[in-house]
Amino acid sequence: LLAQDFEMPNACATAWCDDRVTYPCHGDPIAVTRDLLVHRGLSRKRLGVELSRWSMSVPTYLKLRAALSSARLVDATAVLDRVKAVKSPAEIAVLRRSADLTSRGMIAARRRVKRGRQDQDVAAAAYDALVRGGSEYMAIDPIVTVGPRSSIPHSTHRRVTIGRAASVLIEVGACVHRYSTASMRAAVTRPAPALLRRMYEACRESVDTVVRHMHPRANGDSIARRADRIMAPFARDFIWHGIYGYSIGLGFPPDWNDCSALIRRGINLTLQPGMVFHISTSLRQVGVGGVAFSETVLVTGVGAEVLTRVPRELRVAG
């Protein structure tokens, strides 16, 4: 493990690797990497490099390639993804703890939804339950959007007052030992619009369909096609990204997605015991509102186990 001397104490406290080399905080990491590889006789070898967008910027890669001109650099991202996709029993135990906290945070947030309150109040309820319950610094902060703002993907709370017949879209994810789980739900204030109810039921039914067909050796593309039968009537007129599930687990901001495993059409993924997915569906109508439904789900030896435990109905608040 090669790291800055300023960061190495963190690694000593949390990493299992005991072969550690440091370099000065303001040193050149590319030059140090080259010197270390030369010293260990590896500078002319075939070297794996993680090339995902989170791990290696283009300028850094170009500098590394120039510094190691005699080496053969190969994309090893898939090697790490294969390891991360299937969780060990110890990882699953931590994810269960995280899922319990996620569920508490979501339940607290939904209870806080009421006409006249702000999206900040709902987010604060989620934060309080998550952090007081034991969550660490989260990979993604609680997301709460209200009314027309809930129709905008990846928006969040912004001092918006909850009004009449308004949708409130909520997404929370606790973190334990850097392992995250996620849950999405929606609430509406009275009188609850029939359109939002239909949208929510479609989201819930699609997630149920995916979970029902998750088992070892199941194909992700096949599962997605079953769920598409439910979502097809909505896909043309609503915002929907078409991804029914993605691997979740070890992560740091800005994401809790831990590898490239997806459940969607066109992805030839074979499910294995120990895989954990955030199974989610959301529907948004621009300028009107959005709803969502999701669960964190473990693939077991015989089927699937939903780890998050949140009431599944659309909450209707005063």
C-alpha cells in the first residue's frame, strides 16, 4: 500500500495490508510509484490499473503511462468489480446493520411529512435518526424533494414548503464501516392526486417483480424485461432511467454504487449468492412531481432477501 504519510495513519487503523510505503504529503505520487516499482523489479511487467471514473483521471493516467513506458498497463477494473460484487458473510453482516439504520431513517422522515413543513424538516428527521442510530458520514446525504422539484432527478431539499396535494420524494442510505444500503419512498399530502398514486403503485409493482425473480443463476436482462412490462405504459411520458438495480456496498461520496453490476435490459449479468443490489424504480413528470420505491436486496442461496424494512404503502399526510 503506497499512500501519503498524512493519510497512512488512517490506513493503519482500517486496512488489512501490512506492507506499507509512504511518500511526503506534497510529493509527486507518480514519481514515487515509478520508483517503488523499479525498486521491486516490477517496472517492466504487466500492471493492472483501475480505470473507472472514480479511481483514475485521464491526466493522472497519462502521467503514469509516461513514467512507466517500459511496463504494459492493462485495465484491471473488472477484477476489482468481480470481487466487490459478491459480499462475504462479514460484509453482509455489516450491510444488515446499515439496512436497519436506513429503515429507521426512512420511517422517521416519512412521519415528518406534513403540509406547511419544509423539505428541510423531513431531511432533518432522517439525518437525526440515521446519525443518532450510529450511521457514519454517508456516501449520499438524505435526499428530500417536494412538489415540482421532486420531478427533477438528483435534486434535493432547498427550503421548500410542503403544500396541498404535493409529492414528497425521499431517499436515504445509512453507512456502517463504509458499507451503505438505500431506500426510496414517497409521500403525498391530501388530497392525494390519483396520478401520483398510480405512479407509485407502478414503481412498487416493478420492484416487487424484480425481487420475486431474483435468485442464483437468474439473468439480469431477463429480470429487467419482466419489469419492463409494468413500466412500459409509463416510460414514454415520464422520466425513467430504465435501471432496475445496481450493486451497492462499500463506498465513499459521491456514490454508494460499488461496482458495475446492473439489472437492466441488455446487461448479461448472472446473479450469484452474496450479491447485494439497490432495487429501485422512480417516475417523474416534469413540473408536476415524482415518486419512487426501492429496497436493498441480498441474493441468497435460494432466492432474495429484502434487507430494508420500511412500510411499502404510499404515505398520505395531512
